[in-house]
Amino acid sequence: MTDRRTQRLDQIAEILVERGSLRLKDAAEVLSVSEMTVRRDISAHPERFGCFGGHIVAAPAETAERSYVLDREREAHSTGKRIACDLASGFIEPGDTLFIDCGTTTPHLARRLGDVKNITVVCYSINIAEIVRRIDTVKLIVLGGVYHPSSASFESTEALETLRRIGINKAFMSAGGFHPEHGVSCSNFHEVAIKQEAMRKAVTTSLVVDSSKYGKVRPAWFAELGAFDRIFTDPGLEPAARLALDDFGITVVTD
């Protein structure tokens, strides 16, 4: 039994090297076992695999080179990130359906959802899903697809189609940079389509960023500043920057 399990796990690992992610259903078919058996196998080895939204992915520890290193970025400007998310959480109401973006800022927001009843969270990243799935009062929808370790997020045309069928009250977006002339950008091009669709669907859209991101421009542009209703950030935002943002008619929340 142990040898067969080891063989199955090794086969899954080989497929993940090639494809990045594997649907649980497809894994069961390839291995000629039940989905329950596959789930049990990978659950016994969290150091090697994770399963999110019906997709198997390699555990972050097995990820090789990353253009945007989550482990390094997680602690950068953490105080500003927490402040921005504290402020954003105050605008969440019972009954809301929220889109929460990927990145290292938005997990701070996800951890604050336990006090709000009857909400639904839509996400496409492992770090958000891992937090929200532990909150009993929140309904979780994970958009799956090909796994991108650079931001621990998924991408697929199916995810976009699913997102188009969901009514979203509030979208909370992250970014690697926001600039009055060059707009809002991130480091990963695969995030752009899903960010833009979430913003298009949402009744209100908020940017949740620490003040160090102001004036920065990342390679993957996804929106103009005027597309946002609010910006939640920390008090470190310079007066000149706030004045520039006021020209866009955005509500800037820093306290």
C-alpha cells in the first residue's frame, strides 16, 4: 500500500512540474483511483502538496525561482499593510459578496472577516483561501486554474467565466504600485485579466495598499486610478501624494 501511494505521489509531482496544477478529478483518472484516495494521499503530505478549489498544487516550499517572492515580500511594510486592511475591513457589511485580490497585503484583510456574518468571499489565491476556509461564518469561492507560484494564485479562462456569473458587492484590490500618471500596476501579467473582470463586476472597488507603493510602477498595468472608489492606505502617505489623488475624485482613507 505504501509503495503504491509513493508511486502515485511521485506521479502527481511529475505532472505538477510540467503543468503547475492538476485537477483532482483528472488526477484520479490518471492514477485509476477515486478522488477520495487522491485527496487522502496528498493530505498526508502537506509538505509536498496542497489542494485548493479542486486543484492540486505543489507546496510553496517546493517552488523554484520566483520573480515576485512572496516569502520576502510578506514582511515588507507589514505595519502599513495591516493598517490599510484594518481600515478596509470597516467597510465590509453582513451579506456582502467580496472579491479579495492576491498578494501579501490582502491576507491581513482576510484575517479580519470573522466578525462579519453572512458574507461570501471570492478569491483566486492560496494564501487567501487558506485563511478564509477556517472561518465558519464565511462562504468561500475559489477560482481555480493553472497555478502561478510567483503570487500563489490561479489563472484560467474557466475562472474568468465563473467570475462573470458572480455578483460582487465590493472588490478589494492589491497592487505593486499606484501612480497618478501611470495608473495601478502589479508584477504578474497573469493577474491582469482577473483583476480587471473583478473590478468590472463590483459595485464598488477599493485599492488596499501601504503608502510605500505610491509613485511605483510595476510591469503589469491593470487600471487607471480613476477606476477606484476608495484607496485604503496608512498615514505615511505624503500630503503631496494625497493632493494628487484628490484630483481623481477618490476617497483616500488613512485613519
